[in-house]
Amino acid sequence: MCGIIGYCSKKQNAKDIAIAGLKNLEYRGYDSAGIATCENNTIKLYKSKGKISNLEEKLNKVEIQSSTAIAHTRWATHGEPSETNAHPHKVGSVTLVHNGIIENYIELKNFLKNKEVTFKSSTDTEVACAYINYIYQKSNDKNKLHILKTACNEFRGSYAFSIIFDDEPNTIYATRKDSPLIVGLNDDGNFSASDVSAILEFTNKYILLEYGEYAKITSNDVQIFNENLEPIEKEIKIADWNATEYKKNGYEHYMLKEINEQPEVVEKLFKSYFANEDYLGVNISNYSEIHIVACGSAMHAGMVGKYLFENFASIPVTVEIASEYRYKKQLITPTTLVIIISQSGETADSLAALRIAKEHGAKVLAIVNATRL
């Protein structure tokens, strides 16, 4: 579950803000970290395997005055944890960070190799970066939004991108498919981020990017465009929770923190939802069966749910791993309730299962530790 933060600043503090944002995303887990900074209109990359503190040690050895930065924490998917495979990636005029998986990256990589493009890493992300750069270099139309739309039309899989072009180094372009991305708004500058928690200590104002939407972010302005690249107005949302909720708050690690917070979380949920008779928006008695779909420990939680539903509501329940559920024949009826469980709200297989359940007309209930599904 990788993390993204980008910042366009009216001051020369983008590097510091981006690193602080990465630290706010540490609860998501990661194996490497990196940052791209705009220094005197030149993009420079700094990466490190391991903790963000390792990256900070590198940054502390150089004087950096940056008006724009994009930064990333990575969980290895394609290629081992290493500085080379860490984000950001830069190919030609394009620098980017990426959450998600480009499923057709081998096909695109072979195409680009035939165009004499060389690669340094083992990642799908560098391939995406190289493909965007390829489209940019061969196109007579240097409109960045047109370039991104053309490139993204060729990507299969999921992505949230924050991108800087060499000839526009104080602008961040952002877009997403499946993987979440927000735009944060602040008097001193503007953000792109994978999670509100990354920016909460700086601002509680944000815009949710939807699938196929694009953002052009500068220190003074944010423009949002729909899938047809038409400018649109978006609702500015206000986060009403506290940034300290995402800190370890004295615990040795985040897993221990979440375990110890469970009684408090359950109490808050009961108080906030049980006050309403239809507190879930779902009347369980209307359903003849329940499918609980999740991955990992979320699936184990679903097994507890199966016991409770069957014993107290007398409703048959199946619990399935999302990666299997999404590929099996769907035996869904109008009285099937599908419950998706995901700690992050970003689990790719769970999101795919959710979309498939909806396509088959199922009523879907999501249980997450964030508002992303």
C-alpha cells in the first residue's frame, strides 16, 4: 500500500513539507522512499531503501531549496526493494510517482525497447513513466493533459500518478484509475496525495479526484478536468478528524496501536451508527444470503462475521478471498448482500470484487478503516 504526496509551494519549503507528509503515511507500511525536488527549475531525485529516516540522512547532506516536490513510499511489487526500484522515476522529460499496478507493462516495455528506450529498474512504474515520455516526445501537441490522456488510454490496471515535466517544473499533474488520489488546498500552496492523512497537519481542505479526472496543480491554483479534458468544478471537502489519529502515539508500531485501539473504535462506531434505526443503510432481514469478500486478516475478520450472522441472524454466509471471488462465476440474486472488508479501502482485488458485485446487481456494504471504497 504505497503512499504519495506532492506539494507546490509559494515558499521554498516543498521538500520539508513532502517529507513530513511521507511520515504521516508511514502507517501504510513501505520498504523504500524517495523524493523529486525542483531546485532552480531543475528536477533532482533522492531515494533510499528502508525507512524515511534513511532518506532524510541523504537530504540533510545537501542544501535544498525547493518550490515543488513529489514523494513516495513504496511496497515492492515489481522488483526487489532497492534505491533503483524506488520512486520517483525519471525518464527523459517526465518524473513521476505511482500507486497501483500497470498490468500490461511487459507489453509496453517491449514496445519501448523496440524504440531504443532503455530501463534502469525492474518496475512497472518506470515503464509508465517512459511511455508518457515517449508520447510527449513524439507528439507535436505539447499539451500535458492531452499527453496524459493518450498515455493513460494504453495503461491496463490501476494507477494514481503525480507527475512533473521538465519544462514545467513548478506544476504537478495528477490523475487516477482505481487507486485513490486527492488534491489538498492551502493558502501557502497545494497538494496531491494518496490519503488525506498525508496533509492533515497542513490543511483539512481537499478535493476527491474521480476515475478519469485530471488535476493541474500549482502553488496558486488548482484546475480539475473531466475525462474529456473539460474544466469542471469540484466540491471542496473538509476533513473533520485529527491528524494525531494517524500517529503511533507512543506505540512501538502501527499494528500494536490498531490492536489496542479496537475497543475505543468499536464504541465510537456503535454510538455513531446505532442511534439510527437503519444505521447501515441496509436491512439485513431483506437478504437470503451474504457474501463476505476480503483479503488477508480482513478475511479472517469476515470469518468472525460469518459466525455472528449465522448464529444471530440465521442468514447463510460465505467468506471468500477477493482474488478468487473476482474470477469465479457469480451466483448473485436480488437478495444477496455482498460485504467487502478492507483495512485501507485500496486493496486491488477487493476493489475489483466490489465492482463485479455491483455489475451483477448486488447490494454492497463496505467495511473499511478509511473513506475510499
